[in-house]
Amino acid sequence: MGPSHGSSAGPNIRIGAANVTEHKIDVTVVVPTLGRVKESVNLHETLHALDPGPSEIFFVFQDSSEIAEFRSSTNCKRGCSMEIADQSAALARNAGLTDTQTTYIAFIDDDCVPESLDWLSNLVSPLSSPEVGLVTGPVLGWTNASGRLPFLRRAFLLLPPFLEPIGKPDSELSGKAHTVAGGNFAARTSQMKEINGFSAAFGSPSLYEETELALRMKKFYRTSIWFCSQAKVVHNQSGHGGMRTNAPVPSEAFVLGQRKILLEEVYGKSSTTNLRLMTYRLARSLTKCARALLNVTGRRNQE
């Protein structure tokens, strides 16, 4: 029986005894990192303090000077830190996936921190249900999330026909979701490997690669995505590092380009896909006009 809507993990959803040994879960945590050595050092300490903790932790660096500084500041040597040649969050996650041998794999961003010591067990537990293929959790402090709507209580929904992410990232309501937070989700390692992980089509910097992955996994395995309200991370809203290292994003042209890649990856290249993109552009334009009008009206009311 799968998780029931409104509970944190659902009935009969527990970590299997075979997957917990000496307060460790049979899971690898992968952290793609760029331009945030100090944050990675702090996150390294936090991940090791989890109870139960992961069997393995991989910090995937995209800069040789940063990995050397990280290793000198922690006891994490070659066994839990690696480097890739290209600066790409998707490729960094895939590099961690390639070396993962555990039953489960979890992803967290370098500017996020688990909110509680049982974060990992809460995140992985729903995967005990065969109906669940991906598990995600709340992202606290994500104040500039573009799809945040005050009247929605659920998190990580997608608005058709152009797959616009909407919802409340810090939702307290567990249940099914349409996509995942790239910096807070878990999956079965074997399934992630079978579908070849994240798509490299988005390039670097990138948006929406986690949405494309989620939709591809749902279609291939016919499983659902579960949002566990107890698997919380705190997003530090870092003003440096990550995508900002590669380019000043997100510009309008960048967002539209990434949305085009998402729609083509999900629906294929066709006239229908082009129509979806045109609709998306129109919707963005109308939204901007509405916001501008509301701002003007608000200023006038204050005068």
C-alpha cells in the first residue's frame, strides 16, 4: 500500500531493517558544489551528524582549487570527494550517481542544510513502497521561488500545458507531487542508473533538469512522486556560487531557452511543442504586465 495523502510517510512505510546498520542507512548522499567551499565544509559536518546517517557521502567539485581547500578543511579525502572537468550541476550529480553502490541515493545542494537529524530517514522511508519512485521534501527559506502562490498549500506541482512549477516549497502537507526539488530528493539507485540520470541537454548553468528527470522516471516506471513534509532542508539563499559562478542568471532569454529544452525533452520537437512554448511566452508577458499594474496601483494607494 502506498503513502496516503495527508500523512508524512503513509501507513506501513518504514526503512527496511536490512537497510539500516549501526545507525546508517543504505543510501549515498550526493552534493554537487561550485563556489561554496565554506558551505560545503559546514554541510559535510551536518551530514555526518545525521542519525541515522548515510553509508556514503560524495561531494562533487567542479574546480580543482576548491576540492583541495575542502580536503584540507575536513577529513573527507578521495573517498568522499571527487572532481569533474565541466561546470555542470547535472553532470556533477551524474558523477556521484556513477560511483554510488548503495540501494538508495539522495541529493542535496551545497546551499541547503538538513533541518533535523532524521532528515535522511524521513526522505528515504517512502521508497519502501513500490508505488513511490521519487521522494522530495520542503525547502525552507526559498522566498524567491517563482511559482509560489499564496492560495496553494501543496508543493512542487506543475501547471499544464507548459510545465510551470507552482506551489508552496515549505508546505506542511505531505502527499503526491508532480516534480521534485533538485536540492532535496531521493530515489532508488538502480532506477536512476537505468535511465542514465540527469539529462545533459540543459547545459550549464541550468534550470528544470530535475523536472525533466522526474517526468521521465514517472513515465518509465509508472511510479509516483511523494512529498514528505518531515524531510526538510533550509535553503540559505546564497548570493554567490552555484550557477552564478557561470553566468548572471536567470535572464529572460535564459529562462525561455531552458523552458524550450524542457518542453522538447518531454514532448519532443514538434509544432505542438512550439505552440506550448509560445503559450508560455505569452503567459510570462501577461504576468509581468499584471505585476506591473499591481505595483503601480499599490504605490498610488500608498500616496
